[in-house]
Amino acid sequence: MRAATLTAFGAPLEVGDVPDPEAGTGEVLVEVLATCVPPYAAEVFSGERRYPLEPPVVPGVGGIGRLVRVGPDATKLEVGDLVWCDSTVRARDDALTPDITLQGWSSRGEGGARLARYLHDGSFAELMRVPTENVYPLPAGAAADPARWSALGVHTIPYGGLLAGRLAAGETVLISGATGNLGSSAVAVALAMGAGHVVAPGRNRAALDLLAGRFGPRLSPVGLSGDEDADRAATAAAAGGPIDLVLDLLPPQAPSSVTRAAAMTVREYGRVVLMGGVGMLGGADLALPYPWLMRNSVTVRGQWMYPRTANAGMIRLVATGALDLAPERVTRFGLDRAGDAVAHAAAHGGPFDRTVLTPGA
């Protein structure tokens, strides 16, 4: 098969022939039709993000594909099925704290690294070997535009954060980092889940205007000044009432003060979910005040990715039209242009921009 390989951090992707993967028991083989290229992929491949990826590796974070081979332990999947491939792989030998790897992308701890060495390669290839439990059948309509459906790889991440925060219909949620690729997805997903009001702080006025134009009065954009106290006050005022949940999706380059300003707008007994990268590259810690947390009975939790059930839930949201993928701007690249796709993604990482690699095209 043909694949795009990262031979070393800082080296360009090399597209060429590599051995076909062989799927064993508990695994399936998938023909990759489309995979989203994250806007920060160039930072991962350069080594800037310090991800525990071990070159040489075929990168890529999940995707849409057709089943080519199914193992003997599968009871419902069949060859030819159109499926979503979830990159979040969990070890099977610890039900309480399973080691986790993002296939072809990242991992957590030494156990996750061991798992990554086995399920090493991702979706920048014509074929991909995937654990059986990581593929999810898609509705027939998805076959008309697999590239557009590959945005599941973006939307399922904030969906996991909103599930972790127990978002209920009618609640007000603040999305910290709302003008980014993941943050804007969180806005759309929160509203699809029934949020009554979304507060969207950010410095990118064009992106804020885009969000306001798409979602109307259920969204309140807030322009940030960089003054923590002033931004907290402006954000709280824009909510027009208590903020039930704060979801942070800011990237590693963002200062912790922005996350703190957003978090501290949450109401008494409110919830804060941290999913971004603040502090991963150094800098000041979040430092939420102990007395504020305790006296206001605020719940703060981290969430890396999402539970397996989130995949099925997200597919339902899209299939029923609750989350509309039609307004998203999708730019497609063939496998031979994998390097161009990475560069394009870096330059087009705004709200609802999708750069998609189509190995099966």
C-alpha cells in the first residue's frame, strides 16, 4: 500500500510504498477514505509539541473507511461496511485505569507508549489496522461525502468534554478558546446537545462574528482585552445570568490567565472541564484559588479525549441533523499531497475549516 511516513521530527512526510498491515484476532483492516488533518499537525511533526510519537511512523488521527477484513470475534461488522475509526485505543487488561494511546498520534505514560509501539501507524495511508472495538458503523448517507464526515475526529473531542461536564438542556456554557478549531466545534456541539446559551470569549473578532452569524441569539461573543479582571467581568456580563459549565480548549501557547479568567466565571456549584493544552509547553500554572473553589463548591476535572460511547452519540447527532456539517469548509488533498495538506491545515485552522486527506480517492 501507499502511505505518508514521518521518518524523523522536522523532516517532510515521505509518500511511498510500505508493507500492508496485517490484522489479527480482535482487529479489523480498513481502507481509509478520508481523515481530518489537525491544524496543529505541523507542530507535532516538527517536534514543537513534544508528543511521544516515535518515528518512523505513519501518522493520522482516525478517519472514515470501509472494512476490508473482519476478525472472527466480530458479530455485527461485515466486510464492506462504512465505518468511523476512533484513534483513542485503550488497553484491554485494566478496566479501571487502562493505558491509552492515540493511534498514529500520541500516548500517555509508558504503558501507553508500549501500546503505541504495537498499534503504531495511523490513517495517512491506504490501509489501517484498527482494534475491532474502535470502529463504528455509519449511516448509508455518509457514503456520499466521507471527507465531510471525517470531522467526527474534531467534534467528538469537545463532545467528550461536555459529557464530562454533564451539560444539561437549557444550561449556559462558556467555551474558552471558542474561536479556534476545537473551540468552535464545542460551540456547535453544545448547541446541538441543547445548551440554552453559549458564551464565546476570544480575541479574533472575525471568528467571533462568524460564530454569531451562524448561531444567532443563543450565542454571546465576548472580545477579550488581555486584562484578566476586565475579561472576567465582561464574560460574566455577556452571559446574562449564571454560567453552569466552563469548557477550556485553549492551545498550549495560550497563557493560563485566560483559562483562569474563564473558569472563575462559573456559578456556585458549577463545573469546569479542562481539555486544552495550557502549560504543556511551560509557563505559569493555572493556580485556581483554593478558597474560591472550596467556598463555591466548584467541581474542576480534566478530560482527555472521550469515552467509547461518545462515538455512537456523536454519530447520532450528525445523522439526525442535530449537528449540521453542511456549513463546514472542506478542502481535500490526495495522499500524494500529504505535505501540502499539513501546510494548508496550519494556515486554515479557524472555525469550521477542515483539511482532509483522502487516501482512498
